[in-house]
Amino acid sequence: MDATIYHNPACGTSRNTLALIRHAGIEPTVIEYLHEPLTRDRLVELIAAAGLGVRDALRKKGTPYEALGLDDPTMTDEQLIDVMLADPILINRPFVVTSLGTRLCRPSEVVLDILPTVTRPFAKEDGEVVIDQDGQRRE
């Protein structure tokens, strides 16, 4: 299976998502979107394919979200996309694309919805168990 992750290596959720993909035996295409900017068309496509609204794809924590007044309900989706493209740190992460779908993987275990079944135990870097010793996904 092919997979693509729009990754920020400084983000724990993104690192855990990448680790889960690799744990499933898949070496994904890794796009560090802060260094390889997305096109408008690709960003819009990812948001739509994940079944999200533009505001759902905005990252608030650790970004200039408040300083830029992005909570203003009169801002259009087009304006928000413009701001996200101008400052990609505002794009929530990680987005993952596989043949089974596209997801914004927050929390990281959401990626399991679009991967082949993984039954080997897995824990996040903080020790939180995602797949237990019996191969069961922990919710």
C-alpha cells in the first residue's frame, strides 16, 4: 500500500502517526509541508477528502492564529486558505493519504482507519498503548 504523510517532525502527533504507518509495514512518502509548501489545490483537496471544513484544518495551538484574528467568523474559506498557504504552521497536521482514504490524524491512531489491520503491539512515544498485547486497538 502507498501512503503519503504531510509531516512536521517537530510535532509528537505527527511523529507517532509516521511511526504507526511504518509499524504497519509501509514506508510512506514523507512531505515536510513546512519546507515543501502545499499548493492551494492540494490543500483544498486534502481538506475535502478528509471530510473537514477549512476551519477544522486550522491549527490554533502554537501558531499566530489568535494574533491574526483567525477566529473572526466573517473570514471566508478562501481567506483562511490564503493565510494557511502564507504561513503553513497554521495547517493542522498530519494529513495522511492512502488508498483507503484521507485523514487528519489527530489523534495519531486515527491513521489506523486508513491502514491495513495492524495487530502487533504499539505504544506512542509517551508510552500510551495504541495496540495492546492481544492486538486490540485501545480507544
